[in-house]
Amino acid sequence: MQVSLRRLKTVVYGSGRKITAVTLVLLAFAGAVTAVSPVPAEDNAAADKVTYADHVRPILREHCFLCHNQNRAQNDLKLDSYENLMAGGASGPAVEPGNAENSYLYMLVSHSEQPFMPPNADRLPEEKLSLIKRWIEGGALKDAGSSAAKPKNQMDLSLAGSEQPQGTPIMPENLPKTPVTNVARPGAVTAAASAPWAPLTAVAGQHQVVLYNNETGELLGILPFPEGTPHVIKFNRAGSILLVGGGKAALRGVVVLFDVKTGNRLAELGDELDVVLAADISPDNKLVALGGPQKTVRVYDTAEGNEVYSIKKHTDWVTALEFSPDGVLLATADRSGGLSVWEADTGREFQTLAGHPAMINDLSWRSDSNLLATAGQDGTVRLWEMERGQQVRSINAHADGVTAVEFFRDGRLATCGRDRLCKTWDASGKQTRQFGPLPDLAMTVTVSHDNTRVAAGDFAGEFVLWNAEDGRELAKLATNPAAPQ
């Protein structure tokens, strides 16, 4: 077999053996490599990498540098260095790592988009186009020592905002109903949420999120969450996207965005070193905020997946956060009772709200963004107005601790607590209904889109749906439903 001198040098010197130039020549002509150590795996991996420095720059130098260099940048695009290429030009980014078909550079040189490049010349040979495509699909590496760039999230922002979408309410369509886990004893119901415009409730199971029609109790689908336990579930304001945050304690935390209709993953955001306990998506779908035991709130843009800013004021675990419905503010709370409100776009502090002496378990904004409700381990629900940053009401809701709170669309409140009860309250803070008790301490509460149903889940894994007006139990919804027959 034919063996190049370059490969023989890699093989022999990589094995630690001494060898003369004469021996190399003799080995090359004889093809005698059977007695030499194999190429290390890392060398093979490096050889398989397509990089800007080794493969793409020579192509661009031959065909593109005349018009796109440091001295002459047509359309403000320079291709003579990796940094210049990745910076893009007047038409925007030239390369989208991991996605050649959507990369402007590849579209032009492959003649799938005009203006065809190079100008007044034939399409590049297939072997050169293939190298450019492989380079982009492989993460657009700078050189052999680089790691692949993280591809952009593919977000659909067509239903941005908090207004009711036109047409039929968004519901899951043909989602899988096979459970990820199906155990005899379900785990604690760590999170639940109801869609803002449709009869849809999502509830956390073990490594999965289960979707139900909250009018009929029908199972509509199951979304796998292999990252771990879902600790927070939120619908976006249009009801088109479902946010799921969680992970594995002391190991990893992440937020995943799902398309409600198809169940497809739209984005994965964050890479925390501990589980995500709190998260939300902004009303315009452009930002996701998350927090947890690391005491830091991180805010990411959904289009690129980049961190926009971080908040490091909290001195304890971040346990709750939520964007205001108008998208102007972001409220965050922690395990020591710390509560702050921030400008959502910039992260600048807007208000510090002092009052809770112990952990804040949950918070919820009223639909007009003027009132914030917080659920405390001290047993109270406190209401805060934003203009002056003052507490306007304190409700003794659940003596052993309030674990969750949520505003109805009409301004009423739903709460649940360690006393195993779920309750509703009118706008003045007067209790209007009591539900339960549940078998174990209640952990999460949610209200249907039309204010007619209240649901709550407990530590033992039971999730119950009630009529909000008369308190009748309507259904028990399984967090680990049986596999379909």
C-alpha cells in the first residue's frame, strides 16, 4: 500500500520511536507500516476537521480575496481572516455555524441565491463547495484546535406579544402519548401551567411534561425532558411556546422551548452547573430569564442563544422570576426573602421590595403589569404596586407557607400551600373558595384560560382539577399516564 512521508512521520513520532530519514524513505517505498503504532484517535479526529485556516481560506484566497480583503471590502465584507468573515458585512452574518443552507456565503457561492459569486465566473467546483459546506455544518471552526460553535436557535416569532392570536386556539396536534417513564408511584408535581387562550394544561412528570385538555381531561401529548426534572413550566403570552426549565441537582440546569402545536424543540438555553428552579420568556419571545441555586439570574436572547446580561444581587438561591405582561419589567426572588424588580431589556435595577422575612416560593404579575403578587414561606401572599414600589396588601393565606400563587385574568388570585389546600381570593384579598385537601403538601397551582378551572399538584404526585366557581372536583390528571394500548 502507498504511504506518504507526512503520515509516516505522524505515526512514528507519535509512537515515541526514533527513526532516521533513510528509514522513512525505505518504509514509504516498501509500504511497511504494519509494525508501527496506529495513529492516535485524537490525530484522526483533527485530520477529519474542516477548518477555515486549512481548507476554506485557500479557496477564498483564490476566488474571493480580490474583492473582499482588508483593503477592499465590497459590501463591507472581508474574507481574509476568520474574524472578519465571522463578523459579516452589510447584508448581515455571512456564516451561520451548523447551517450551511442558511449561510449567506454558501448560498452565493453555490448559486442558490443571487448575486452569484464569484461575479462573472462559473460556479465553484463541487469539491470546493463540499469543503465549504462541511466546514459550516461542522461548526465553522477556525483551526484544528477549535471547538464547534453553538448553532443558532430556530425560533418562530410569528406570534409575538400578549394579544390573543387570531383564529383557532393553539392546541397540540398529533403529539406522541407514550410516557418517557411509567412508574407505580409518581414523583412530586414540581410545576404546572395553563395556556393563556386555550383549554390546555401542562404538568410536570418524571423526565417529561404531560399535556391535557382541561375541559375534557383528555391526554393530548407528552413532551420528553431527558435533561432531568422539570421545575418550572410557562406558556408564552400567545400560547404558542411552552417553556420548560429544570435539570439535575448539582449537575446541570437548562431551559427548553417547545412548539405547542407540533411538540418540536425550538431552542435550548443556558448551561447551568445546577438545576434551573425559575425561568420565564418575555412577551415578545426575545428573552429568556433563568435562575437557581447559583444565586445568579441570567438572561438570554432566544435568536442566538447568547447571554444578554446577568444579575448577581441575590445572596441565596433564585426561587422565582417572571417578566411583566407588558415586557417592561422582570421580577426576581430568592430563598432568603430577597425581592427585586429590574428593567427587562437592560437589567438595571428598578425597585427593591423588602418585606418577606423568609423564602419567596413564587410570584405572579397581574395582567395590567401594575401589581405583583409574591408567595412566602412566612404564610403570606403580599401585593406590591410598581409606581412607588410599595406593599399594598398582605394576605394570611396558608399558615405553614404559601408554595404557589397565580393571578386570574380578571384580577382574582389562586394559591396553594403546605397545609395541602388550594384557595381563591377576590381583588380585595378576601377568600372566596377552598379546594382540597390534597394527600400531601401542595406544590403548584394554575388557572385555566377562561377562569373556570383551578388545578393544583402535590408532593405525592396527585394533580387535581376543580371547578373554580363551586369547588367540585372534575378530574385527577396523571403525571405519569399509562402507555396507550
